[in-house]
Amino acid sequence: MKGAEIARHDHQRNKSEIVNIVKEMFSLNKWGDEQYKRKLQELVTKDEELVKEVIRKIKTEKDTV
């Protein structure tokens, strides 16, 4: 797998984690719980970094072609 593909895969996995946390929050009626808010914020921040990495790797790979 190329760097961009790996980064995309990591991004997709992280998005799945975000969805699972939100589902868990709703099922346990923990919406607004501080522990879940922190975890969700960590995943959102990680996702923003992963998106930047995907963009950077795509640009890098295009430049080498």
C-alpha cells in the first residue's frame, strides 16, 4: 500500500471509532458525559491530523509521478 492509501485507511478507521463512541454515548444515555466528550474530542483532533496527512501524502505522491 502506498502512503496515501495507508493514511486514508487510518482516517476511515478513526471515523468508525468516532461513530462507535457516539452510538455508545446514545445507547448508554451518556450524551454530555465529560469522559465521552474528552474521548470524542481526542478522536476528532486525531481525525483532523489524519486528513492533513492524507492530503500531504496525496500531493507528495502526485509530485513524484
